[in-house]
Amino acid sequence: DGGITQSPKYLFRKEGQNVTLSCEQNLNHDAMYWYRQDPGQGLRLIYYSQIVNDFQKGDIAEGYSVSREKKESFPLTVTSAQKNPTAFYLCASSVPLRSNQPQHFGDGTRLSIL
Amino acid sequence: QQPVQSPQAVILREGEDAVINCSSSKALYSVHWYRQKHGEAPVFLMILLKGGEQKGHEKISASFNEKKQQSSLYLTASQLSYSGTYFCGTEILIQGAQKLVFGQGTRLTINP
């Protein structure tokens, strides 16, 4: 079955440490997205990529970095510059937005500070 | 940019109806509705396009008024399985690119 796989499900970060969240999709989607969700909050866009080797900052990109070397993969690195990284991180993918198709979400990674 | 959802939370008894509203200050190309159970991924419900279109999904339907830049989600004869947080995502144009911006969510609790 096609879908989006995020790993790990739970992740703990030490002070000053960079951590990378994995996102892989086999839906053949061109566009991929990273969202951050805080308790009781909506989804805030961190980064998005509409095509391989290209990505744009979302609304809260500071302290995060991404790469898009393959169509299937869009890893997110939470750097030590992100002072409040504790949140639920969701990866999504879609065909181009104007095609009136939904975004498909992975099951998320819950990141906490040790 | 973020659409405003109302109410923020609602509690119903099984079988009652609910309406969730989503308003934007920006011109909308489409509105997406998702439902999220606690700790899980959001699940797609439906997309509303320009033209005041109304769509349905089981006993859940929605409308889109592009002139008012609003969408409403209607849940009729609610079931226990409808519990969760509902998000609207509004497709808007920002700096020449289409983006989907999500509201803060409406928490729906259905009691027996």
C-alpha cells in the first residue's frame, strides 16, 4: 500500500544536539511538507518542497533545515538553534496544490528535550 | 494568514448536530477539511472548491462561500467516531505561490 512513513515515532534530544526526522513516501508525489503541531494548536508550516532539489521556507523555518535529494525523501533536521523543539512533527505529501487533491500525512514524530 | 475556526471546542451527545466554521481574511482558492484523533495523523475529509460548492462524506457535509471567504462543516446525527479535532486548511496565494494554511482546530467531543 502507498503511504508516508515517518521515523522514529518518538525522539529525544539533548541540549546542543542536532536531530534528524525521516520522511519517506511511495505515492509518487512531487510536493512534500513539514508541519509542527503544539498542544492545542493547529499545523504550522516549517518547510515545503515542490520538486526535487528545491525547497522553500514556511512560516517557522528558523532552527530547522531540510534537503530534497530524492523524490521519495524529505528529511527534517532540528538544529541546536531551535530553542523550543518539543512538539509533534508531521510530514505530508501531495500532487501539486492546484490539482485539488488532498495532502497525505504520515503518523508523526513526537520530539522531546531530555 | 491563518484562518479562524469557531467554535474552539464543542461537546455533543450522540445523535446531535454540529457546525464548525472557518473564516479567512484572504481570497481563497479552495478549503480542505481534516479530522485528527489524539496523537494520530490528520485524516482527509473533503475539499471545497470555488463556486459555493457543497460536498458530503457520510453524514458530514460542507459548504464554501468564496465571497465571504468562509467555509462551514456540518456534522449531522453525530456518532462517537466523529470525536476528534477538526482542521480547515485554506489554499491562498502568498508571494506568487499557492500555500495551504491551517486553522487552529476545533475539538469535538461526542458523549454517549
